[in-house]
Amino acid sequence: MRLWSVHPQHLDSKGLVALWREGLLAQAVLAGKTQGYKNHPQLDRFKAKRSPLKAIGVYLYHVHQESLRRGYSFDGSKIIEKAKTCSAMTVTKGQLDFEWDHLRKKLLKRDPVYLQKLGAVAAPHPLLTVVPGGVEEWER
């Protein structure tokens, strides 16, 4: 499971579709609707929120908005707790850099043309505020 800290605008079509699916899986786990992935480290930052379902709902909202911008037809009705905002979550600069490098390596193999369109610096997912620090503990 990869719940990207980078802005969904940076993902190619395969990456955006995968993020939507994995975000929906994360939502199901947080809602107690599945037995698998309950202890997945990518969920730790959502579990730490007072309302994990609202936080994942906001996360998915922004993924859905990016899908609409691209003309895709992701089903927004699948978001359990619909919200556009909640208290910001943080991500360390080291984590954002780690994911940016990871994404660029994936795109180098999968879609080098798309990679050429990316800028040099990653924007964070709109739910996240960047703070100083290294790679996050949950990145195992």
C-alpha cells in the first residue's frame, strides 16, 4: 500500500488509479470493513488523527479532484466521510524527498515521457504540511 505524500498531480495515470484504489482500501481498513492491512504502517498517520475516516476522506477528496481535472470517472460516492478540509497533517521534508525520488524511479521505467513533464520539486498532497525531518518512521 502506498498512500503518496506527493500531490496527486505528480502521478501518471497508472499511479493515480493505483492511489485511488489503495486509498479506498485504506478507508475500508480504517472503517473496520476488512481484516487485512490493519497494521499497515502507511495508515499510522491517519490513525493518529481524532477522526481517521475524515482524514482519509479529505485525502481521497483531493485524489478525486485530480481525477476530475484529468477527465477520469472515479466514483466519489465511495468516499465514506466526505469533507474538503480537516486539520492539516504533517509530512517531513525527508519523507517527501524520499517519495519524490521513488516516484521518479518508477516513472523512469514506466513512463519516461511523463517523467520529463515533471518539475524538479515535489508539491505535497494538499492535506499535508511539510515540516523539517528525515524519512518518516512508518516508511519501512
